[in-house]
Amino acid sequence: MIFYYKHTGESRTVVIAGAALIVVSTVLWDLAESIAFGHFVTKITTFISIIASIIWLGMVILLPDIGLTFEVVVWMYAGVFMVRGIVYILWCYKKFIHKNREPSLISFKSLLLMSMPFLWMRVVGTFGDQIPLLILDQKIGTAEVGYYSVGNRLVMPIVLTVTTGLRAAFPFMTKLYQENKEKFNADIILSFSFVLIAGATIASGLSITSELWIPWLFGAEYDHSIDIFKYQAWSGAILCFDMVLSTVLSSTYRQKLLAIITTLDVVIIFPIIYVGIEYGGEGMALAKLIGVFIAIMMHIVLITKSMRINLFSKSLFLALLYFIILAVSSILLSTLPLKMMVFILMLSSYSLYKSSPLRELVGIVKTRLIRK
């Protein structure tokens, strides 16, 4: 952000300070989350996140437009999430640290060395996400950034939900890897099938109907965002699958390999996106989808080689087939009735076929709900 303002000649010290506060709040949150997850406590994360999101949504809806500036909005957002981070870290201190007098089994140096790959991934990931938007703004204009950002914001809640769930599952996966590697491998395949089926269903439903609800939500002037969103919805679905791969590597103590993969992702995806930017927001979204698809193929090869696991099962093959057919049909088919027909046909087929991963997924959800 600082480099961008220097390049454009703008001066927004208040915005930079607010952005710095957001970074600090994120660090506090990540630290508290790591402490809680290390003790296998995951519910508090969801509870605090939901409360903070509701407060922020309420502020956005209820506060009057008069007198609101971009700087004020940034500081409001930073304030809400700074309080969120402080509440979580104080809760963790009281719950796990205050009365704990057990000697530490790990040195500060070891903890720092283990954390460095994750810090590197955060920096590289931010570069890969934010720099293309700044280039798009400079090359094409603010309007295209707006069209692209609409779709990006609509996909973000799905990605964040999956991210939160996987981060909550991380300590349990680590424990399972140490205790029963055979079951760990079986759960990996189940997780991949789950994300492919759920991701494809959600992405297909949203992308097919986007030409109906995007104009209704944002107005006819945002019709250009519809095609952009279609590409972003499928990029988001692939990223959800990639997050499972990342969680697998993290839970098996392969964070260095994960850092290398993240760096390679940026090296592969960034040039493709740079070319796509020449064609505006739609070109950038399509380029990102192509880049993410290439990257995920590389991830699968690297992970199967490094972990020596066989991911190719009947369930995963059927889930992948379901994903590909829905993705191709929702992007390439031109008419809404035809897209809906393919979607309903695939959903019906996988619902009726006894051994389909969709039925397996529904069965698992039912079992979990009955237990609760």
C-alpha cells in the first residue's frame, strides 16, 4: 500500500495506519487461534468470528451514509477486528496460560523457526492477491477493479468458511497422523471428495443463477460482473480443494514444502494473471482460474510423491468427474435452461447412484447431526 501511494503520488497516512492496525489485529487473532487449537479447542473461534461479523454487518447496514468517508470505514473495520483479536487473546491467556506453570518443552528459537515458513507464505500470498489488483487499476481503471472486487467479495465468505473449518480440524489431523497413518490417509481421500462435491455444487448453483441475483443485488450497471463472478466461483472451489492439500502438509510437519509450493504458485500464476489483466476484470478472473488449475495439478503431483500416498480412488474419481462436468457446463454453455438441465441431471444421478460420493457426503452429515 505504501509503495502504491508513493507511485501514484497520493497521501493517505490515516488509511495506512488503519491498515497497520488490521495487520496487528490479524496477528493477535492468529496467535490466539494457534494457542486454542493447540489445546484442541475450536468452538470459541467460530463463536467470536460470528459475533464480530454480525457487529460489523450491523454497523454497515445501520450507520448513516452522511459523514462516512473511506478513512472512517477503514478505522471502523480495524476497530471491530482489533477488539476481536484482543478478546480472543485475553480468553486464551486466562484459559490456558495464566494458571499454567508447566515448563515449556520448546524453545523460542524452535518456535520461531517453525513459524517462519508460515510468515513467508502470508507475505507471498498477499503479494499474489493484492498486486494484480493495483496493476489492474493502473492499466485498465477503477471500474474494472470494482467489477472484479464484487465477485471476489461474494466468493470470499465460502473460502473463509472452508478455511476456518480446516484450521479447526488441523490439530485433530496432526494427532491422527501421529497415531494412525492408515486412517489419516483414508480421511484425506474422504476430505478431498467432500470438498470437490460440496465446492462444485455451491459454485455451479451460484454461477448459474448469478445472472439473476447479481443485477438484483447491485443493479444493472454491474452486469459486467456476472461473467467475472463465474470464473471466480470456480477459482474459489479449486482453492477450497487446495486448502485441504495445505492442511495435509501442515498437519504432517511439511511446512517447508508448503512454503516452496506457495512460492511456486505465485511464480506460475502471476505471469498468467498479468497477461489476463490486459483484457480487464474478466480477463484477470479467467487467467486466475487457469493459473489456479495449473497450480493444483502441480500440488497433487508433489504431495503424492512426497507423502507416498495413493489419492486415486473410485470415490475421488467420481467426485472429480462431477466437478469437471459442472464447471465446464456452467462456464461454457450459453443458455440458463441448458445449464440448469445439466446441473439437475448431475445432481439427480449422483443422488440416485448408491456408491456416489454425494450420497456418502449426505450420509456423513446425517450421522454427525444424529450424534449431536
